[in-house]
Amino acid sequence: MHSGGVVTMRDPLNAASVLPEGACLRLDRGECLYVANARPRPSPFFRIGIRGGLWTLSLTECGARQLETRFVPDGGDFLLSDFARLRGRAISGFELRLIEKCLKDRLLNRPADGKALRQAAARCLREGCGGGLFAARLVQAGVCAGGAGAAKS
């Protein structure tokens, strides 16, 4: 389920569950969260598309909100406290892409990109959105819960 890196955590949205038996799911190296070699079943967590003969799965607002239930805060993270007040606002397209990036980084055990999160926060303040910032930071800094623990290599 990965593209060139070591996956250290199971997918908290269980994307493989929307695929038929035997289908292959990989993290996308591009703009989507996942690519698959078979048509996925509809899911409220993913927007499904097709690109170059592969099916793509991108995060939806419902999927982003679900991530908030799959991670728990780890200690006194000041950004989580600040972003918690923005929960319930609309989640923009660029926030969904940010959450996908944070999730890919986490799944591949790459360091969190604090700069991208700060830039997104500034943009959200200018544009009046920000509903996805809490989920993005929670994916970066929280502890995965809900039965989606460490994967075996």
C-alpha cells in the first residue's frame, strides 16, 4: 500500500475496504491520496476519479471530519488548541489536499511539514475557512486510535 517508502501505520480510513477482493491500493505520488487498479465502491470518505487507467481516491470533507475521530491529541499542542476553535467551518479544497499530504507523510513516516500548515492557516484566515486545519494538525501530531495502529512490515 505504498509508493517508495516504508508504511509505518495502517490507513485510518481503511481505504482498502472500498475495493474489490484482490485489488491493489497505493499511496499516490501526485495530487490524490490513493490510486487503485480496480473500481472502488462509493464511499462518503473518498471522491473517486480515474487518471491514466488507474482509479483515484481523494479525501472528501466527510473523510476529513472522520479523521478527527481516528486520532487523539498527544499532549498540549498549542496549534491544536488554536485550530479547535475553527472546527465546524467549511473545509476548502486546498485544506483537503493539505490533510492528504499530512496523512501521506504520516503513513510513510516522513517528518511533519509545519511550514505548509502555517501557510494554510494564514490563507484560511484571509479566506474565512479553516475547518480542516484541526484535522491536518491532528494527523500530524496526534496518536492514531480506533483500531488503526502500527502495521507489520
